[in-house]
Amino acid sequence: MTARSVQGVAATAMAGVLAAGAVACSAPGGAGGAKDSLVVGLANEPETLSPLLGYGKDGNSKIFDGLLRRDAGMKLRPALAAELPKVTDDGRTYTYKLRQGVTFSDGKPFSAKDVVFTYRTILDEKTNNAAKGELDAIDKVTAVGDDTVVFALKYPYAAFAERTVLPIAPEHAAKGQDVNTGSFNTAPIGTGPYVLTGWSKGEKLTFKANPTYWRGEPKVKKLTMAIIKDDDVRATRLRSGDLDGAILPPNLAKGFKGDKARVTITARTTDFRGVTLPTAHKVTGDLAVRRALDLAVDRAAMVDKLLEGAGRAGYGPVPTDSPWFAKGTERPHDLEKAKKLLDDAGWRPGDGGIREKDGQRASFTLWFPAGDKLREEHALAYASDAKKAGIDVKVQSGTWEVIEPRMKDDAVLAGGGNPADPDFDLYNLLHSSLALDGFNNMAAYADPAVDKALEEGRRSGDKAAREAAYDAVQRGLADNPGYTFLTHVDHLYVMNDAWQDPTTQVEPHDHGLGAGPWWNVEDWQPKK
């Protein structure tokens, strides 16, 4: 789980504060409202709308465009760049020719200086962007006239082009104010298909179509993102007609089966659920306990019962159907072997069957964010499986503000995943330099061999060398599991059946306005 995604969730208010008519001014077409309006219910809210602080860094930001964008098949396509970059100097120089005639929503022209301003500001040490390490490869970025930008890299970072879906901010609007606290963070200006018209924190964000958008004005003229943290409330508001679409967990999405006015869309993802195992804790820091938990969990049962088949067993951050997955790192459900590992390590059954070692009871606390039913179910299933091996897991819920200061010693039902490149997720999740850095490396995982392989994977420009590096990372993680990975979750969206052939991309963990069927809402056409 990235710093950005968790902090975004932390910013949300409880759904109960949402008035029933919070989005009534933009009633869904399926409820008799305007045909060119869309209201979607989402679980999390951005902390900022400034790309300088991390908003939209993985694309589909709606307000902004990047130099490149991803299509339905996750292939890179030109956006503010007129073409894909020219790569020279053995992978150390990327040259982008820019699209001509593009303007920001305030009418000012877009040029190379805006690209340079954006990247230099993000990399400035004074900028509080938790994801700036993702641009570590950049040595310098320069403008050549108004229509060309050149990135010089410190090393041949093979995934660099994937990073340039990052949104571009206008220098004229964002410069000259405090990047961390200035008005641009809540009143942004971009080149994207939509313009922000309002933001009621904890309730909703509203947008209107950008009439001067360089790809053409969207058919969906008014867009509302309703922030509804609680899964049950989101389902209720969708059923009442207050929403046109929403992301729902499997047990709630199935309640709409047979509804002829709505369609359920499944998005394949790299979104994992897993349990952090803090190295500072006397129980979860014990390698034998970590290995035993890895064998004690019944992943197949979780996929069947919790996800109702909408997902896969997870053995690490990389899904089993990814070309980057290290085959052979699957771990079977083997309760007897788990018990033997604990026996051999000196963890003996004590009162109530809970194991003890040197006076230490095999017990720890596992937190999950309140209102997230799917994480709650994963946490309870995990605790049940652990107890069969003699390990007591106490499940607690709370806000992220409550959970964060406890992460050093308590476990967390975490999520994460990014489909663009294995570096994007593995490095932040596992590298020891990022231990408890915001919501990066939440388990404070530290393995020198894994660190070395992560660095090799990040710095190599050779695909075979990168495959070998990430294979080593996954095998190291299987041997020394700093997390118990449980499942990879398919995202389920239920929406009114009013638009032509909606699609989804392979999705990351973050599922906001840039994901789901509305990833390309600016291209939607009304159903005929």
C-alpha cells in the first residue's frame, strides 16, 4: 500500500455524514436525471489534487494529462507528447516531442517549460511528495525550445517511460506559492478532459467537461465523485438511484445480479491483500512464526468464500498470472507443517492451545480500516487460520490515523499493487531504506539479498537481467516472508447500463476516479 493511497483513504470522512441528497443536483440518468451526468461512489478521496504532491501519478487523473497515457491494454500512447519518446545513450536519455496547440483550462498555452517545472518541483527536497523516490533515476530535465523535453538519467531505468504518465502542472498557476500548502492543491488547473468545479471534503468532488480539451469535449458533461467510505452505504445509495455506479465488494455486488437496469463489470487487478508482520514485534519478528503463518493460511478458501471467486490466491505482490511471477514460489496450505515449524523453533502449546516461548505468548494485534468489509473478512479468516496453528491474532478496526502510529509493533491488513512495472510496487514495499517511511514498507522488512535484487531490477536496462532480479526478490520473500500475502482481488463495479461498451484496464490497488469503468469516461458514448 503506497503512502498516497493510504493517506487518501485517511482523508475520507465516515459515510454517515453524507446527506441523502448530497449529489441530488447531479442525478443519475438511470433515475430520470440528465443523460450527460454521471455520479460514482468511491471508497477513498484524494488528499490533494496537485500532481506536484503525487495526485494522479499513475495516470487517468481527469484534470491533467501526462506526457504519455495508457490504453485499455496498458500500452503506452502519446498524450501531451506528440509521439513515444526517443531513447538514446544506452537508455540514459529520453527525448519527448510535445503536442502543439494544447492549452490549459484557463486558456494559457502548454509548453516544455511546464514539463520541466513539474518534474523539478517534485524532485525538490522541500516538496512533500511521498512518491518522489519513484523518479530517482532522473539526473536532470531540460527544455529545448517550447516543444521538446529531454530527460537525462543517472542509470538506464527500463521503466522510465511508464513514469511519464505523471500529470503536468502549469508553471504559471502553481509557481510562486508554497507547493505543500498553496491554493493549487485544492483549485488545480490542467490540460485534462475535466475541470474541477467543487470539492466538499469528505463528501464529493464535482467536475465539468473541459470544452477546449485537445481530444474533444467529453459527452459526459458533469461528473461527480461521491466519497462513501462504507461499503454497505455505497451499495444502499446505488440501489436507491442516488448513484450511477460504484465499486463494491463481491458479497454486495452479487445483490445486483439479475438487475436488468444495471451491469456488473469485473476488472482484473494486481491489487493484493496481505498482513504486515512487524519485525520489531517479538512474535511476528520470529522467522519461524512468519513461515508458519505462510503455510497455515488457506488462500483457496479465501478466494472461494470471501471473494466468491473474483480473485486469485496471492503469494507475493506479483500476481500468479503476471509474466513477472516467479513460478515455484506458490506456498501450499499445510497446517501440519506449520505446526512442526513452530514446535521445532520452541513455540510450545500453552493455555487454550496458544503457543508460548520463553514466557512470550504467540499473540499479536491485526488492524484493518473501519468500514472496509473485505479487509475485515480477510482479517477474521486470517485470525481463524492462525489460531489452528496455535497463534492468537486479535483483530481490531480503526481509522488510518489510529493505525499508522501502531504499525511498528502491530500487524495491518494491507493492500497494494501496480501493474505497470514490478519496480513500482516491490521497491516501495520491501526495500529496507523505506522501512516505515509513511506507508511504504509497513512491516519494516529488511533482507540484504532482497535489497540487492531490488536495486539490480531498478537499475538494469536488460529485460532478462530484470526478470532474474525480480525472480530473486520473490524467492527471497518466500523464504523470509515479511508479509503473509493472501489474495489478489478483482475489482467489481456495478453501474447503470446507459453507456456504450464500458471497459476496464488491469488495475492497481488504488481505485479512485482514474480506475474502474470510468477510467476513460471522457471517451464514453451514450448507448443507442
